[in-house]
Amino acid sequence: MNIKLRAVDSQKIYQEFCIFWHRHFEKQFESLPKYMQANVVELQLQAKIQSYFVQHPKLTMLKIKIHATDIGCMLLALENDALHIIDLIIKEEFRGKGFGKAAVEQAIAIAKAKDISVIKLSPAIENNAKALYKAFGMSVTEYGEKPVYLKRAAG
């Protein structure tokens, strides 16, 4: 799978994050009247990205591209000698085609290149990609609000 990961300028992370998450929140709040929906969606986007930055001050966003098309994004942070995949979003029309797997493979390659031995991710409870993470040999190691999956990059 020939995808490219491209870093997003730190000043544009919120704008890019909104592009990928907006549809998700629209669906979540589609039962609201239209005049309320836009405000609620915007508030949800702001809250989500702010919570990411509070929890992970060294947050980096990588766009996932196929040819010249943005098909998703990945939020990463280096924390305590671990690479934490905070969020992996693939646009709906590109899901189920191996792009998420290719992005995780590239994240593992980034970790190996930086001599990082642990990759962490915390998928959302409703995440459909848990099978993908398990295919990489990741297993649940902690429980809190969300399970935490770990994989040794050297393996």
C-alpha cells in the first residue's frame, strides 16, 4: 500500500482535525435541529482537540495521503520512550482498503527509526479497528476510560 504521511504545521492542527472529524460529529448529532447542530459540532471539535493537547502536549498530526488525496490523519505523541498513536482517522470512503493498516505500519517504522520500543494506542470504545490493532500483535494492557493497546516495535 503506497501511502504517504505528511506532517501538519502545528498552527494548522485544529483546522485539519476539524476536516477529518466534522462528519463524525454531524452524524452523532443529526437528530438536533440544524440551528443547534452546527454549534454543538463546533463545541465537540474544540473539546476533543483541547483534551488531546492537555493530555499530550507534544502532539503531532500526520496527514495520510494516497497520491495527492488526503484520506485520513494520525495524531501521534512521543511520551516516556513510547510512541502513542492518539487517533487514527480514515475517511469513510477509504475504509476497509488497507490504508489504516499501512498507516500503523508506517507508525511502527517511525518508532523503530527512533529506537522506540513501545507503541501505545487507546482506541475509542466504539472503534471498529480493534481487529486491526490485534493483527499487529497488540494486546490490551491497561483499563481506564479506554483500553490501552501496546506493541513492542522491535518485534
